[in-house]
Amino acid sequence: MSSITVPPPKCLQKTFVAPRRHMFGPGPSNVPPRILAAGAEPIIGHMHPEMLEVCLQSLVMSNQSQRKIMSDIKSGIQYAFQTQNNMTIAVSGTGHTAMECAIFNAVEPGEGVLTAVNGIWGERAAEMAERIGARVNSIVTTAGGYFTSEEIDRALAKHKPVLFFLTHGESSTGVVHPLDGIGDICHKHNCLFLVDCVASMGGAPLHMDKQGIDILYSGSQKVLNAPPGTAPISFSERACQKVFNRKTKPVSFFLDMTWLANYWGCDGKPARIYHHTAPVSAFYSLRESLAILAEQGLENSWQRHKEVAEYFHEGLENMGLKLFVKDKNARLPTVTTIVAPPGYDWKEITSYIMKNHNLEISGGLGPSVGQVLRVGLMGGNSSKASVDMVLEALRDALRYCHKSKV
């Protein structure tokens, strides 16, 4: 008599074929063939010398020998972040994982954290800090807005936190927040400056060292056009002093930078100790995406995203649509927020475009829910041809979707 009580699922007896779509939402973005090919290379062990010491000659992304895959990734992140920080790695996980890595390592229970909330990511950072027992305070502005240096200075003087969180590219509202001078303000108040650049890295100017950012993290699935699942993060010397002189252990073993620093060869020790099984194929893809960014040139990428975004904004306004972020200088070049067209159901618009144009755009998130449509044009998707495609899809949707008379 068989001991099997649950039969093989019939759904798994059929081959799954992923649909090909134009991924013009706020992320993930389309993965180019070159990055897909890199991720399809043969699996090697996460502790093999090719990962830690020399790069495989057979890999499509390996044009130079005698390099480490993880070392190459580190160099690519340092370039993308514009930092010389030694403590620069890629966390095995999405941007949320890097956010938790930053907060869990830099903050101990009972310490103060100040979050700038101009969208959902400030809210998420506050909740993460609360969960580890931090004393959390927030400064809040309206969706689509940002904070002045004076507002930040006053809040830091009042709350005296050990960490200040700010989102550079707020994908829920379409704002790119000014960063110049904020690092100096934080350091004046003996506070670490933590910045989320998941939606902005590679698409908007960012200078970690020059701007005095102590902890900076991003994600692989936006401008880098890599699959979701790896998250660049970097810690300044000032941040490392705090992280590695804690009185208590971080709440997460998986995200403990004491272990991760050794795993990535950042602690100067001769031997690397096993910590976790790294996502090998994801690291191949991340390395390739960083190589593409380096080949294109960071400043060229910033300029292209700016020009394409302005072309898109002009096209939207010519259609009679309004942009959610009124200040042109505060518009995120990678994710555009459009005021939801009056009289229309935004869900019907996004569904119509998906069904009839095989193209993804999305609605709002967090404080912008019901108020906006969001369009992401990132990395290889940032082109005038992509803009023309989105504009035509929007025109079509506004012709055929139901509009109330109210």
C-alpha cells in the first residue's frame, strides 16, 4: 500500500511558459538577453574559487581573468554608488532585505530613529525600526512633496536620533529628494544618514561619498534591469564604527554584517567562513548588469533617463494629463506619477492596457493609492520608443475605457 496520500499536482505536469510583456511599471523592469544569458550559466558553488578568487573563463560576462565574481560586484556597486567604501556588498534578497540589513545593524533597542515620510518607504523604515525596539519619530509631508534642509535640521535637533532615514527615489509618489547638505546636517547632530536609492540608482545623480551618506542601498530589478533578488548596500567608515561596536547582537543572523563582511571579504581576514548559500545565478546576473552600466557610463545613464523622462512628461501634458509632482526639479526620472484621469477608474485603465497592449503600468502605492498612475522607464526601458509605446497605450485606454459623467 502506497504511503503517498497527496498525489502529484496536475498543474505541475504542464510546462510553464512566462509571457513576454513590456514591464513599464515601477519595477521589476525587463531583463535584457545579455543579463538573462549570464544568469543561465552553469551553477558553481558559492564557496568555489571562481566566486571568491577567480572568475570563470566560460561565463559570458567574464571578459577578464583573475577576478572574483563577488569582487567584481563590489567594484560595480562602488561605481554605481560613487563610493570608495570597503564595506560594500550585495545582500541576498530584495531591497526590503537591504533596508532591514541597514536598520538592524545600525540601530540597537532603545535608540532613536528619525524617518522622513514622503511616501511608503519612509513608513516601512519606521515600522522596521519599531519592530526591533527603537524609539521612532517621523517627519511627514504630503505625497509628492519633500523636506527642506531646515525642516530636517530642526527635527534632528529635537529628537536626537542615531539614524536618519530618507528615500532618494520615492517610487510611490514619483519624487527624487534633494540630498546635498543633508549628510553634513546629520553629522552635526552625531547621526548616521541612511538613504534608500532603490528606484533612483543609475537613473538620477547620486554621490555617496560627496553627499555624506553613511548607509546606502538599492535593488537589482530597477535601472540595473537584473532579476529581483539581490540588493547592493554600502557602509561608510562612520557607519562601520557604529555597526561593529554594538552592545547587542543584531536581531537577524542572516543580515548580521559581522558575518556578511567576512563572507564578502571586507573584514581583512585571510579566510572566508560559510554564512549562507548565496544566489549564484542572481550574482551572475547582477555582475552583468553592473558591467553594462559601467560600459554605458554612469553620467550617460543619468542624462538619458533625464531626457527620456522630460520627453515623456511633455507627451503627457500634450495629451491633457497632469503630472502628480508639481516641482519639475523634484520629479523622479525613473518612475513618473500621473494624476489619475478624472472620471476614470484607474484599475480599468491599467487592466485595459495590459490586455490590449501587453504592457504593464500600475496605480499608486501607499499614500498615492487611487491618486496616480505610475510608469517606470528604467535602464534599457528608458527610451523614446518606450515612451511612444506608453503614450499610445494611454490614448487608446482613454478612448475606450468608461468615463463617468460626474
